Amino acid sequence: MAPRRSHKKSRNGCDQCKERRVKCDEKHPVCSNCTARELICTYLRIPRASVPSRTAHAVTDHSPDPLPPPRRAQSRSYGEQPISPMDLTEPRFGVRDLELMHRYSIETYRSLCGDQSDTHDWQVLVPQQASSHTFLLHGILALAALHTAATAIEPNRVLSYLDTALQYHNMSFTPFRQALETLTPLNCDAVVAHSAIITIIGIALPRLNAQYRGECSSMVENIVTMFELLQGSTKISRLSRPWLKASMLSNHDFWQMESGELGSGEAEAIAHLKHLNDRIGNADDGNCRANGEAVDLLRSCFAKFARSPHPVAILAWLLYVNKEFIDGLRVRRPVPLLVLMHWGVLLNDLGSHFWWAEGCGKDLVAELLAEIKSENPVWERALEWPRQAIGL
């Protein structure tokens, strides 16, 4: 008989694979088994020298030591280990996760509140929903990690929490898309809440990465990426209106918000946008109609924000503009870019109220001013109002 090939044993597999007694490919920060099962992957039980320097649960000089893994009761029969079904489905959490949930529950939730009437929803009811919907739980932890990074001072601490935020953000994508495709009264609240969280992370994360890692960041590309992540969220408006009326987030319905009066400068700028689109396009052209609908929606956003400075009044624009308009942004058509520039003025106003939007509106308008250049007096007039409103 041919000699048996030797089997190389390794003690460097992740904690989850060890618990399940399966071979781990030892990929970092998340092994293939945990990726397929959408589990949180940790490497807390391997020799310290083998642990990579940066994982979602990395222990830094500024974070507490992780708790030891729970002990399992030993089986009375040799070679048999009792395995609970919960081990295969329930995510495992470490000290950092507990820290992030605590941060969310006492502070970060305010990042989502437009006024005090939202407090109970975001502080209590949304975390309750997260206990049943993993994508929402990952979104909450990602937002809390991002908040910690945005308010930290020491660079190593900032980078560590940015890594954690990015990992949880990525882990939420697949189950969120699946929930969108199978929207029901049972997951409607969780999908609505996570849509808001995804939007906030999509605005703040690229800017923080650019600031602390020196990565090139295009605000226009960030917005287009956000549209793609939220694609399908408009189903919430079309299919779930009766569900939303009875849901915990009923007061977050953009279409039910009252409108205020536009200032003279805002009204004139929106009217000029509408005129410019009609002048360049054709009423029967799909792109022209899509641009006109985006302008009408933008007018509603300005009016609703004038009545109440609630983030829903601004972020809803990202949810409800149609696909043709997004396609125009993707290929850099000038009119959609100009409409986006005017929305950037609203985003800049939001930055004076919330940490995650601070500076983003100004960066967006400045980037678009550099991209849209024209000697046409009609275009120059359209560009002038956002420039003055931002103070550039």
C-alpha cells in the first residue's frame, strides 16, 4: 500500500470552526466558512503570535482584553462532544461588540433622531428589531464603530474602529438585499431602519477613510454607490405603505411630512434648474423626465426641511429618485450633476446638525464645481447659487 500522506495540523483556525470541529482555511479577518454562514469570525483562542494585527475584534492598546471563550461541558462518552444547534446559527460577540452596542444605546442613536419624538424608536425599538434581523444588528454595530472613529483622537484607535465599521458594513449587504427582495410586514421596520443606517454610513465612511488613510474619495462616486446599495428600497414606498402606517417608524414617512415656505433664493434656484432642464431636453425624452422628477423631489426636500430640520427630509431624495436619473449621474451627464450639486446644499445644512454629514455637502459642491465648467451665462447662473450658498 502507498504510504499515507501526512496531515499538517494547525492550531490557528478561527474560534467558530474549532467549535464546530471543521477545518478552517484561516483567512483573515473572516474565514470562508464564517463568510458562507454569515457569522462573526474571531481568532481569540490561537497563540497571540499567530493573530494578525488587524481584525474586526482586534485588541489594541486602547481596548480591553477580550473575554475568554465560554467552556463547553465535556461529554461522558469518549470522542463525543454535545453541540447545540445554536452554535451553528447564532453569531458570537466579543468585548468590542458589547462596547459598540453600549455606545449606540447611550449616544450614537441620537445621530438618527430628527427630534425627541424619534428617541424611543432608535434607542429602544430598533435594537429590539436587530435581535431578529442580523443585517440590522451589523448596521448598528458598524454605525457605532464609525461614530467612535469619528470622535477618536489617536490615529491607531481611529483606524482600528474604521476597520470594524467596514467589516460590519460589508457583512450586512447580502442579508439586507435578501430582505429587500422578500419584503414583508415582519421585516419592513428593520429594512426601513437599515436603509437609513446604510445611507449615513455611505456618506461618512469614505470621507473618514480619505481623511485618515489618504485614500482618494469622490463624493459623486460615493453617492452613486449609495444609490446602488439602496436600489430596491423604493419598494418600501410602493408596497408597504399600509405596513408603515402601523409600524414603529410611521413618523419617518417622507410623504407625510409637512412642508414649509421656500426662501426666495431657494425657490429661484429650483425654478432655474427646471427651466434649464426643459430648455436642454425634450419633454418626450426619458432623461429629461427623470431630471424633472428629481428637481420636483428636490423642491419637496427643501420645503420639508424648511419646516423641520429632520434628516429624512434630505436623505429621502436618495431613496426616491428614479433609475434613469441615477444612470445619468453614473455617466456624468451635466444636468443630473447640477441637480446633485443643489442637493449638496441641503447636505451641507445637515452637517451643522449631525457629525456624519459635517463637511460632506461642501466637498460635494466643490467637486462638482470643478467638474461642471461652462462659459454659457445660463449655466453660470445655475452654478452661482450653490457656490454662494456653500460659501465657496
